[in-house]
Amino acid sequence: MYTSLAADAPPIREPHHAPVAHLIRGGIVEGVHYGSVVVLGPDGEVRFRLGDIEAACYPRSALKPVQAVAMVRAGLPLDGELLSLAAASHSGEERHLAGVRRILERAGLTEDHLRNVPDLPFEPAFRDTWVRDGRPPSRLAQNCSGKHAAMLCTAALNGWSLDDYLDPVHPLQQAIAEIVEDLTGQRVATVSVDGCGAPLFAVSLHGLARAAARITTAAPGTPEARVADAMREHAEMASGSGRDVAALMRAVPGLLAKDGFEGVQVAALPDGGAVAVKIADGASRARVPVAAGALARAGVDPSLLAAFTREPLLGGGQPVGDVRPVAALDPVGVPARTEAFSGHW
């Protein structure tokens, strides 16, 4: 067992969420999404907040860059697209499946060693093709298989047992928990099980943003920088073709971004500015518009975010409204502050 030097764990409580997005239909607010948002400046200070940024929450897959850093620190010898895949919630494209096989082969392993839950591909188009071809759910197709393959590879390289690599007391998961606490700057509040079967560490939204900032500002060649470079340079391997998180990284120079189920989004800039978003009802449709508003608050030129600030709402097949961030987060009203980052990393 490791000894943590991090600050106290975030409190476990019902989060005090606030309105973060409106569903507008025909000029009327038809619905309100509650949630929480934090924006950190390059100095690490909180520049903007809505809702409850200090309560314990589950980052879900938004924590995968941190898990990948932990595995690289433990000796995982991946870079480029395969390291991006290790931090991925992939769509189930053939290149993703082939990449997972390559990671497993590095350690002399096969799909049979995976312990994530069998599933169909995440992206609807690939899922439909999979079903039409008569293929059953598989561990390889499940969107976290890259992370699981990397976990197995890390365990094998360290001589750790493989069958129980998802046990929270396994040396691999202990090593990951240690890095989660290191990068977030706080002790883990509690440990549960993610949808894929891996341990899920509860931290605060503030801590999640802090971890992302530390990854993007790390010195070249460090495990943190290797993960950030891999995800930014191979954004489609960390997500998939047509996925909003990949499009966001392409649109904003140097941005590292990762989504998670239940409405979680984290993103960080090369200068250390960072944002984290949690949509209370888990609605993905509000996640990106709210994150776009938060990024404008972090200093990103709002013109770079124009494609992400509204989620169209249709009526009779025609646009009749949209989901948009509340006024305090609306990038349209935030002046450009392009001097906040250089566009390089």
C-alpha cells in the first residue's frame, strides 16, 4: 500500500449544482441542465466557477489521461497512436481494434486476457455495421479496451498477476491511485467500479482540472508530456472519426481534451489554463456547449469555439432551437483573449 501526501479527500455529499445550460425551443426556455464548472488560470487559481467544484464526483473516462500517465510511469513503452489509444474511449473502428491487438501483442497477450465487459462498438454507425455482420459483443469492441490492453501490458512488464489486474488492491491499481492523487493534489474520496469494470476513483471537479493542467504543462519527454502529445497528435485514436472531443482538439491549438460518461468533460491548454465540466443529469448534449463556454473563460478565442457553442434542436426535422450555455458561460459574450496561449506545445 502506498502512503499519500496529497491534501484531504473531497467531501462526499449531494453536489450543489447550478444552471449551466438552457434548452431553447422557439425562443422559450423549455429545459434547464444543472451542473458544475471550474476554470483554472495558468497560475492554477480558480478564475471562474459555477455549482459545486469541490464535492467528490466520478470523472469516468475523463480520468483516462491520468491513468495513462500512471502506466507510462510504471514502464508502459507506448507512444504515438497506441499511447493515445491507451487513454481512449474509442468508437470501435477497425483501426482501434487493430491498435488494441498491437498493444496486447507487445506483451504476448490476446483478447482473451481482457477483463473489460463485452460490448458493441460505441459509435452508432460502426455498431450498426457490427450487428449487420452478425458479430456478437466483444471485449475488443468495448470502448475502454485500449485502456485495458495497456493495463495488461503494464502488469505483464512488471511481473504482476494478470487475472486480477482490475482488483483495487492489485499493484497496478495501487500505482494508478497514487498518480491520481499526485496529479489531482487530493486524496481519493472513494473507489467504485466503472462501466468497463476498472476501479473508478472519486475526486473533485477542481482536482480533475488541476490534473489536466499538470499533464499539459509537464516538461517534454516526461510521462505526462508523452500522454498529452500522443492524444493531441492522434485525437481520433483517443476518440473516433466525427467525435466532438477530437474536433475540439483540432480546433483549438495545443488543447488536450477528454470526455467521460454522465456528462463529464475536462480540457487543458499548454499554458496551464484548464476547465472541467460535470452535467448533473449526465446529458451529453450540454457537455460540449458548456465546455466551450468554459474554454472561452480560460482565454481561448471564442471564434475558435463557434462550432461547439450550440447543440441544435430540431422540430419536424428543422432547426427550432438549441442547447446553449447560460449567459455567464456564453462564448459569444466573452471577449477574445488569444494572448492566453501561444498555439504551440
